[in-house]
Amino acid sequence: MVRPILGIIPARSGSKGIPGKNLISLAGKPLLTFTCEQARASKRLTRTILSTDAQEIAACAKKHGVEAPFLRPSSLAHDTTTMLEVLKQALSFLQEKEGYRPEITVLLQPTSPLRRAEQIDEAVDLLQACSADSVVSVMEVPHQFTPGSILRLESGRLVPYQEGPQILRRQDKPVLYARNGPAILAVRTDVILKGNSLYGEKCLPLIMSWETSVDIDRPSDLLLAEFLLTSSR
């Protein structure tokens, strides 16, 4: 018996940094379609749905083979709405209306158009192979942004952010990681619904390259993504 693994793509209509971001054109097609195509190409996801508050966004997802079984309440489409609230609403809807409850839920944000379907599968495989609560995608922090290299302003004067000896050689700096959106979050559904958490107590990393980690937040991110997409053709 195949255990259900659900992909959820959250795509609300409001966006201040880039108005209409989820449907904005990137390399000739709406931004949302990249994530829809990646989800459909995944070999591990058994179902993918969209969570949105807008009919236009729902129509775009349906056109590209992704279900939009409901419109998200407007109360869950604000800047202050947490992703945990969004996932819990979607999962509760499916449970109540269909009796459907996946073993694993995979969050796929449409602002990560360069992730690959194989990376989605890798995250699911890692979660299933380990006794972990979740797997989250991360990227290595550039060495110039590690704590020992960061400065802060103090009365208009630059001072080290971190006290102690300053590490200048890249080779001597610690290797650190940051969530890249995240582009992918695979989490056991019970952690969301029963544990009221996105990550749980044991979270494992899926390390992605910076090229596949591009997160569309500003207009300059669109330019970078466009360059990477067109130069790889």
C-alpha cells in the first residue's frame, strides 16, 4: 500500500515586495507554474494541492495539473499569517471533507522556481529513512556573512558584531547553513497537527546549491532567476 505524501503549494494573492508575485512572468510563464511542474514531476508525492485565497491563482494551478480544492479564508491570507496556520487549515479541510490524511506533508513555496523535482524526492526519502520529524532545505551561508565577518553600527561607528578575535581567512571560518525559503520542507503530518510545529524536535537538512536556492523576494531576484533559467537552456 502506498502511503499518502501530500505536496502543498501556498500562494496567497497579496504581495508587497512584488505585486502579483505568484503569477508574475518568469522566463515566459507564471512563477507559480515552475513549482506546479516540479511537484508533478516528483516520484514521491502522491498528491499536490494549492492553498490560495484567489480564483485567478487557483485557475493557474489547475491549468498546470495541481488541485485547488478550496479557497483559503481571507483571515489566513495576511502578511502576519504563519505557514503553520496555512498547513493546518489545508490538512483539516482535507480530513473533514474527504477523510484524507497524508503520512507526510511537503511544503513547496512558489517563490523557489529553481528547485528540482529530484530534490523534493530526496527530502522525502531522507525523512522516510530516518526517525526524524522533518527535513528542511538549506544552503551554505556565504563566508562573508558568517558571524565573525558581520559588523554593526554603534553611534555611527562600525564595530564587530561578534566579540573576540576576528577570523579573517575563509578556510578558518565555520560552515553555517540557512533555510533557503525554505524551498522544501518535508514534515510528518502528526508533527503539524498534533505537535503544532513545522519542524518538530528532530529536523534534518537537505543541502541545496545556491543556484537552486534562489528565493523570489525582490525584483532583483527575478532577474537572477531569469538569467539562471535562460543560461542553462
